[in-house]
Amino acid sequence: MLQIRPEQMEVFSRQREERYIDTLVEYIHTTFPEVAWEKSDEQIRGHVRVILDEAERFDLTTEYTIGRFLVYRLLIQEELYTGPDWKPILDILGNDYLHEDDKVEQIDTLLFGGPIRQEEMEYE
């Protein structure tokens, strides 16, 4: 019987995360060129890692919900945390009773008039 050791799982997990970050960096280049303008890929990767950490604090764990959060952060930028107009979004993100899919559905409805379906996302 084949058994995968915890150390091997950690390596697989890190590799998967790095591939996902690569995908998000490419997504930023194609969809948000104003963000990528005059930044190296390493700088963009660093920004993506910060956003991934933020997403984790809001209990966003799937590639879909993390990707949606990335879009919010790139559109709203730091005002998400400082602007009073964005408080409803922070309230939704901080709601521990909502499932992560429900959080992004509610935020998409506030920002875009309705939920964005997963199959429409280019970064997956």
C-alpha cells in the first residue's frame, strides 16, 4: 500500500500554491495591467501573497473565493480597509456565520449586481 508522508504532502501543497500564484500573476498581467505596470513578477507575487494572507484571515480557502477576493482588493485597493463606503464588504467578509461562497456571492451582488459564476472566471 502506498502511503504519503506528511512531509511529502507539505511539498505537494507548496507546489500547488506556487502554481496557483503563477496563475494569479498572469491573471493580473492580462486583466489588471495598471497594477502590473512597472512591477516585476516578484513584486506582483509578493502582493499576491499578501492578498492570500488577507483572504485566509477572512476564512476564504478555495481557489474560487480567494480569486474573487483578489479582484476586490485590486479594484478597491487599500480603501477596502480605510474607506467608510466599503464597510458593508468588510462586514460580509468578517461574518463568521457565512460560508465563503455566500460571502463572495453577496459581495459580487453589491459590487456587480449579481454573483459571478465560477465557470466565468479566467484564473481557474
